[in-house]
Amino acid sequence: MQLLKLIARNPLRHKLRTALTVLGLVVATLSFGLLQTVVHAWYAGAEGASATTLVTRNATSLVFPLPLAYQARIRAVEGVSGVGYANWFGGVYKDPKNFFAQFAISGASYLDIYPDYLLGEAERAAFLRDRKGAIVGRKLADQYGLKVGDALPLRGTIYPGQWEFVVRGIYEGRRPDTNTATMFFHWDYVNEGLRKISPRRANQVGVYVVRIARAEDAAAVSGAIDRQFRNSLAETLTETEKAFQLGFVSMSEAIVVAVRAVSYVVIVIIMAVMANTMAMSARERLSEYATLKALGFGPGYLAALIFGESLLLALAGGLLGIALLFPLTAAVGAAMGTMFPVFQVAPATLPLQVLAALLIGVVAGIAPTLRAVNVNIVDGLRSIG
């Protein structure tokens, strides 16, 4: 009990230095958590992918489309229970700065494959009836103040022209990490326009999304689909939805690696600051440690005293940083809008922050502990700090 009192009181002997040290630890753990959250947001699409969903695209490149006629042939493959398709639209809403994902989809067949998009029956029916109808996610609707019945015009970039849509539904996410920052509308409506302005681009789709009955059949079904179109003018590559999403992440892998590296560099820097603080404290108390040794207190007691103080400071800063991470993440996510559709603290981030704080405390306490344990009593008593 006496040891715990000493550990608790020692940091208060230099309140300003202790406060600045804890503040540095708060900034470090907060920065570490936020950067880890950015990395998690990058991988959110892959982590939320369904094991029973496959994606079929053009084997040459994603920029090349596939014939619309492939849908029936894919649906006939054994093990396939549903097929939909989607096209990236890339339109501009009012201002080029208003970027958000827009997909022209096959309608009911696409929505059936993604049950995590929760849409009321009335809204779903209204969307399916209206060829100009669109549905938007809750996050997207909140950001732009959209509500059911609003007009939502887009200026096409990939598909030129002015396209008029009407919001027929706002979907919610079944899980907290469900993407609710996307707009969906009917490919049939876009396809009709293409037949008039660019007939050669009509009746083609970007990707097919394929639902399978069992996740363990993914490899077999993927191979069967691709064999159907081997040696055709548009060969296919079918992969799991997770692998498809990771393909996008790999394009910016250098950025992800850099962000992750910076998060650990922050910990190393604050570790050095913390070690310096503990070294200063040990130097000032050298005569006290020598006195304790003269009174018969062993090396274990001194080590517990120093490591206890170091861990106390590290945990105080770490826990405060963790507490502040949630409101900061919410604020940053709101400021970025739809840039990161899913931006929330991952469960794995919290133990990493605690582990980082403990590591800082342990490493910072090593040098001063060795000095205190090995100090000669006479030399220590002669020391004036």
C-alpha cells in the first residue's frame, strides 16, 4: 500500500512536467489511433465483403465492359443463386467537389444480393417502378440534405449528358460498418440514353455480382464462370468480393503503408520523450534511492517504484487519448463526408493503443531503473540531483 502511495504521489512533485508528459502521451496515442482508423477505413470495403458474393469483370481490365448478354449464362452456372450487375457512373452533382459513389444497377436482382442495405418495402417498390428513381444511403442523404421525392440531377462524365433522377428511397445499414454513402439507380434508364447518343456503348455493363449458395464453392463457381467465356472477345475474371475490393486497395498500397508507418513513428518519438522525462526524475531522486537502499529496500522495490510511476503516466495519457479518439473520429468522419464511406474506430485499435501506452511506460522505465538499482549508496547520498 505504501508503495502505491509513493507511485501516485511522485508524479505530483513536478506538476508542470507531469502535465506536459501526459499531454504528449495523449497526442501520441490519439494520433496513433486516428491513423490506424484511416488505415481501417481504407480496408473497410474488403472487410465488409460477403463470403458468398463473387464479382465478375473483364479479364483485361476493369475499364473494359462486359456484354449484357452474359447475365443469363452466368445465372445458369451450377452453384449460382443470383446475378446482378452494376456500372460506375461518375457523375457530378452541382459541383465537382461533391464526390460520392454512384452506380447504375440491375434493380431488384442487385439489391437482393446486398441484404445489408435496409430499404422499406414501399420505398423499394417506388424505386423499382420509376425508371428515373434512385436510392441513396443515409450518410449521403444527411450530407446533402436529401429526402424522398427530391430531384437529384447528375452531369455525366463517363456517360455525357444531363441525367435527371428522383430520390425514391433512403437506405440504412444493417451493421455500423455498412456503406451508406452511395447512390444507386437503374442501368436501364442510362442504357436507353446510350442507345440514342452512343449506340456502341449500349448493352454493356461494368461488373456482374454473383451470389452463391455456399462460400466454400467460390473457387469452383469462379472457374466455371470464366471457362464459359474463355477465348471470347470479352474474357472474364471472377473473384470473391473481398479479393475484388483488395485490388482497389493495392493501387494505393504505398499510401496505406506510409500512414501505418507514421502511426508507429509517433509512438517511437513519444517513447523517447517519456524516457527523457523518467531519466530526469531518476537523476533528481538519486539520493532518495540511495537512502532507500541504505534502509534495506532491495532492487525490486526500487524497480517497482520507477516502473510504477512510468506505467502510471503512460496509462493516464493512453486512456485519455483513447477516450478522446471517439469524438475526434466522429468529427473527422463528418468533415470528410463521403470520402471515406465507413470511418469509425475499429475494435482492434483500442487494444493496440493500450499496448502502445504500456510499451512506452516499460521502455521509458528501463534506463532510470538500472541507474537506481546500480547506484552506490555513498555516491548516491553525495548526489544533489
